[in-house]
Amino acid sequence: MYKSLLRPVLFRFDPENIHHFTFDILKSAGNVPGMKSLWRKLYNYEDKSLERQYFGLTFKNPVGLAAGFDKDAKLIDELDCFGFGFIEIGTVTPKAQPGNDKPRLFRLPDDQAIINRMGFNNDGVEEALERLKNRKSSIIIGGNIGKNKVTPNEHAFDDYQYCFEKLFPEVDYFVVNVSSPNTPNLRALQDKEPLTKLLSGLMELNSKKEKRKPILLKIAPDLSDNQLQDIVDIVKDVQLDGLIATNTTISRAGLNTSREKIEAIGAGGLSGRPLRERSTQILRFLRGRLGNDFPIISVGGIMSADDAIEKLQAGASLIQVYTGFIYEGPGLIKKISKALLKQGSRQE
């Protein structure tokens, strides 16, 4: 029903406006008695064999919602009804910021893709914290943290530390985002020296907690093999808990959308089907150098159950969806879970 009826209507409107409209509708509908139960009945698919254990956490299934969809933790209780194994909020920054100028979100239907240059627009970490305190859902929550646009890179650690300390009581794991292409100079923090300093500082803070929480790094798909090897070396040196591969890409190679439309859209990170192959390549690279036990969350181009299975077979510990959720609708998570269960029964 989503793809045949709802999506054609939703895709007639501005992507960012319809995103906020959908949030309002879901929030209102979720307050109707029995609606959340109906959503769970329609979209949840649970089985003990789908559970995964990483970082000392038990995920009811390996399919998560990637950061960027519910930046400000506004819909945790509602999104929990759609069958996700975990939800990642953010990217959040210490202070609220409006992000880049609009328009900044664009669909590429011919490619099943999205280009965004949102620029870490969010209500600030304090607002997210209050919403997390008031949630009723017990779903696993990741906190994706970043720096404010006005914060120079030499003071970036202060922003990450602030968000880490604020969110620590309310999230289950952290993701350090230095790979968004939409905040000026942010990706420079992926260079070996500043990244080692940033991650080492956060790991030291974590070690002083009574009960530490997993810290992961989200990386860009546009890194060279040498840069990826630097990431591997850093991960080992600081004993990081995991990686998320990958963020959006600045590449525009191989798109079906016309060059004129792409040029008119301009800068931004590309997500969706065109990213699938590159994100899988990086996943395989990392898995080959970090061993079978190191946790890697794969995200990028997962538009179907087959795509999800491909990522898991390539070495993903867990997976995340975003653009696939927008194009395929909430039924995607259930399809993936059913396919994983069916595949598991065939392999037994």
C-alpha cells in the first residue's frame, strides 16, 4: 500500500516539508488508543533467532534506523512500533543550529536515492536529552554526536565531549560523526592525527565511567584505501568498540538522473541505491583487516531484503536503513527480518 498509494502522493511535495508533516501525523496518530498496537501487529516480526549480541547489548534483530531520520529523538516510541532492532538519533550538537539554507533535501527517484546538505540541523543536545528521558520505549538507542558549525576543528573535542557527557545516561551507544560532507571542514577530522586525538579523548572519558558505553566511529565512503588503513590502525590503537560504514557520498558517478538536474541540485551527500556497492566494498575491506569479531554496522544502499543479506554475508554485524525506509516504507524492516529467518532455516 505504501509504494502504490502513499509514496506517489508524498513524493509530490517538498522532501523536507513532507518529512516534518509525516512526523506530525505519526505523533498524532500514535496518541490514538490502539494505534501503536496496530502498527506493531502490522510491522513487527520477532523471533529469538533474529537476536544479535554486540557491545554487551542484545538487539532483537539486526536492522536499525540510521541517524538523520529522527535527529532530535521526537518519534522514538512511534518508530519502535515499526520493527527496528535499534534506533540512532542525531547527529546532535551542543547548541541548536538551523543547518544549511533551504532547499537542502532532494529526491532522485530514477536512482532510488536522496541528496541532502542538511548541515547538522538539530534542536541541540539538551532538547534531545529531555525527549529521551520521557520516552516509554526500551528499544536500543544510539547517540550520534557532532560539532557545531561555528566550532573550529581545533576545539572540536569540546563539542563531542559535551554531547557525550549529556547523553551518557540516556543512550546505549555512541557514534562519533566526522564524516558528514555538509559541515565545512568536518571531514578533515578523519585525518589520522586529529581523529586519534578525538577518539582517544572520548575513550579516556568513557573509561572513567562506572559502566562504560560503546563508542563507534562513522566513516565516509569516499576514503582511499590508504585512508581506510589509517582508520583501521586508529581503531586498533585506541581500542574503539566498532565502526559504521558508511555515511553519504560526494560522488555522483553512474547516476541515471540527468546531469542538468544533478548540477542544479549542487552539493550534498548522496544516499540510497547508488551507494550500495561502494559501502559493501568498504565493509569487506574493513572486515578483512579487523577480523571476524570486530563489530561493524553497515549502512548505504539497503533497499531490499536481498541488499540486507548481501551486507550481512559481506561481514556486517548489524545494518541500518534510511533511504530504503523512505522509498520502500515501513514494511521493509519486516521483509528483511522474514528473509533473514528464512535464510537461517535453510542453512541449518
